[in-house]
Amino acid sequence: MSDETAKLLGDLASHLSSEDRKISPMQVAAHLLELQLRKYSVSDAKSNGTASKCA
């Protein structure tokens, strides 16, 4: 992962965190990855007419 990406994830995690709930940069990364995988799975299945093997 690039230093720039790590910084962006850290900034976003800080923004999303509160005093009661701390969010780590890796939690942000995992969530973004899951969202993109779902999006890819759905669009892939629609484009080729098959069930997705990703999700």
C-alpha cells in the first residue's frame, strides 16, 4: 500500500471515529474493499448472465 493511501485511510478513520468508537485505518480499508467486491460481483454477474463466485 502506498504511503498516500495509508494516510488517506488514516485521515478517514480519524474523521469517522468518535470518543466512544475508534475506527482503525484497516477497518476503513476492509469496509471499502467489501463494498467494491459486492459492486464488482453484482455488475459481473449482470454482464455475463452468471452467478458471481466472489461473494
